[in-house]
Amino acid sequence: MNCIRCIYLLLFLNIFTFGWSQRIISKKELSLKSNLNERRESITIVDDKENSFSILIADRKNLHLNKYDDSYTIVEDFVFERPKTRAKNIICAIKKDKNHLLLLDNEKKTFFQLLYFDSSSRTHELKSNSIFDKGEIYLKSFTHNSYIYLLTLKKNTSVINTYKIDALGDITSLNYNFSDEIFYNKNNKIVSLYELLFDTHTIVHKPKLEIIENDLPVSLESACKIRKLYKKDDRFYITLDHNNNFTYIIVLDPNSANSKVLNIEKPQLLYTENKNSSVKSNSYLFEDRLYQIVGESEQMCFFVKTIDSKKLIKQIHLRKNDSILFKNTPIIQDGGYYSKHREMEKTSKFLRKISSGNIGVTVRHHNNLFEITMGGVKTSKGGGFGAPMPMMGGMPMGNGALPMMPMYHNTMWLSYIGYIGSKSTHIKGLFNSSIEHIEGEIHPNIFEQIKEYADELLNKKAETIFSFKEDYIHAYYDSMSRKYILTKFENK
């Protein structure tokens, strides 16, 4: 048994000798008014211009702000009382100089407020809650280039509004009208954009737009969503994959009212022996190309096209009796009920697995090659995934309330917990810029390496990760030692 443990230890150490190494860079004494059963939240704000970052730690009654310089030394720290407001969730945070701004909302996404504070004067105030009109429905919010963007949609229309908010709380808005565009749903029925962006068949029409960060590892759970938003080249791209015949790409210019809709045709299956099989399709936007996948229980098609010219770069057709010649890993099933990791050999089983749930593809550029993941995820009857999701530390803004799941949009942290909690069946392949298959080994990515480290930690609360100066930072509050600890993963 000891020999086996030694082997596992050597394998574990070997993971960390490739690409990344970690070391603790800060331990800050911090006494939070929390017990072991309560969850807390860390909000990170990186200032690339100042080459610094701030961490806001949400406690039961107070907010703690620690500002770090580029040598990871705390240069500012102060505490202020949490305001009493119905908007209990912190969903976005930005800063400019000494000015900080938080976007808050309630659980139903019907009440919004801005919390402004000045770290030099140590003052704070709640600002207006009338960011958008009552006839608009909240769609998504995120940060981009030191601004908060909030997207809404007029109910039952094809009109999108964007609200751009700076660190002082000043708001500018833009309107994008797509009423002249034709949108088809999965049944080839003409519908409004509202019907595609919201689950209108449910009692409560909730937005389902998934934010994709292409510079991070992306889980198949995220990639398998049929509504995705990408931030690229100072443009916002919304992709919609309800229909099996084509992908809609909605392009928004956040600095003007310019917009357009692209329709990119999806690959068609070569044959259908099983007429009762359900066809699934999806896409993934990466750089100037769209990666599309269509499959059912007996076959799969994969196309790569340029967005503007719609030129076909690559096509792959896979049938159930074919060998998968373009993969660099076994067929892997992660997050199963009885086994967390399984490997299979038959293409037919792979096709059945990925077509029984939601299908998807992800792309990552690494070491001058493209790492492409193809597969699918199976949802449970309760709407979640079979593998339990890690808890996101957080707490409502009000006093005396019970803890709830936080909504802060640190997209790296959300991508991380989605990735490590993934339940999927997939293959991974390496390709050059012409999407020609390249032999080679696929190494653990940064999320997998951080997970190996974080799984060994005890008593961690208010956990988060973020990037700073091309390195990755893992941060958490150790509730036993009462210290807030930062660990840097640096590229060797």
C-alpha cells in the first residue's frame, strides 16, 4: 500500500512540474464574524493600469477591502458596514483610481442598486435603482474594460438595450433593434429574439445566457448551453443554437448602435438509419472561426468555418463503426454516479452518450496548438448535473438573513467551479491552425492543477481565483487560523 501511495505522490508532483508551480504569497490576519456553517464571498477587482488588485470580502455585517500592489503587499485595508438593501447579491465590481462600484441585485433580478465607495475618503453610498425601464427584462451583466455592462430585452420583442456604467456610477445606454430579422426556434417556427433568449415555456421567464471566456479552460457544461455570450475585439457576440440548421451570431458594438446578425449553416448528417433518433447541435466561437457540432446516436459531424466569409476550414464525419483517429485522449466519462472517471473504447458508445443529453465543443489555444474537446453532458431530472457542484462562498447583503448562493460574476471563478464539477463524456484532440490532427500528449490545464492543490485545503471559506500579471491567484479565508491566504500559480 505504501508503494502505491508513493507512486500516486510522484504522479501528483509530476503534474506540478509541468507548466505551473505554486507558492503562498500572502497571509493576512482577518477576523470575520462568521461561524463554520456560513459561507462568505470574495470579490476581486484587478486594475491593469495601476498594476494592482483589490479583494473585497463580504462578511455578515461588514465589507473588508484589501488592496495589493504588484509585489502582493497590502497597501490599503479598511472596513465599512454593509448597507441595508433589498439588493443582496453582488454581481459585478469595478474600480478606477480610488473609486469602486458594485452592482447589486435581488434574487429575482427585479431590483438593482449601485454601491459606490471611495477608498481615499472611506465613504460609501447607495445609488439609483432605476437603471432600466419597467418594460425591460434583465438579460445579463458583466465587466469589460473597466466598465459594468448590463443587458436587457424588451419583453416579447427583438430589442436589446445595453447599459454602460463607469466607476462613478454614471450610465450611458444603447439600443439595438432586431425586429426586421427572422429568427427560427428548434421547431423551425419564426419567433422573437425574446423567445430565444428566455425559457418562455416556464412560469418564470429566466435568462439563460452563458458567458464564455476564451482565454480560460471552458467546461462542456458551459459550452453545451445553446445561448452563449463572448467578449472579443471590443465586440459582444451572442450565439444561439436552438435550430439544427444554422447558428445565429448577434454582433453588438458597445461603443455605438452598430449591430448585425450572421446566419451560419450547420453541417448536415450524412445518413440516418434510426429515424427515431434525436439530432443535437451546438457551436463554439473562437477567434475568427465558428466550430459547429451536430450528432445523434449513430453519427457526428464537425465543421470549422470562418465567421465573415463562412469559408469551410475543416469537416469531420464520424460514424458508429469508425475509429476516432483525431483524438489524443481515450473516450472519457467524468463525474459519473458510481465512478468519477471512466474510459471507454467503442465509438458507438461515445455517440450514444453525447447525443443522449446536450452536445457541445470547446476550443483552447495552448503551446501553438488548438486543443479541441468534443462531447456531451447529461442533465438530471432535477435540472442539475449528476456530479455535485462545489459551493461558491457567499452571503446576502442584509442583516439576519440566511445564506444563499452568491451571484458575483467573477467569470474565472465561475468557469473554474463549472470545469471541476463537470459531468461529461468527451474526447480531446490537438490540431494545428489548419485544423489538421497532431499527435501529442494533452497535459493538465491550470484549473485541473489548482483543483489538485485546493482539494487538500481544510476550512476554506470565501474561496476564489483570478489572474494577475499572467499568473493565477487562488485565494481563500482559513476559518481556523483566521487568515486570508493567497497562493500564486506561476508559469515556469
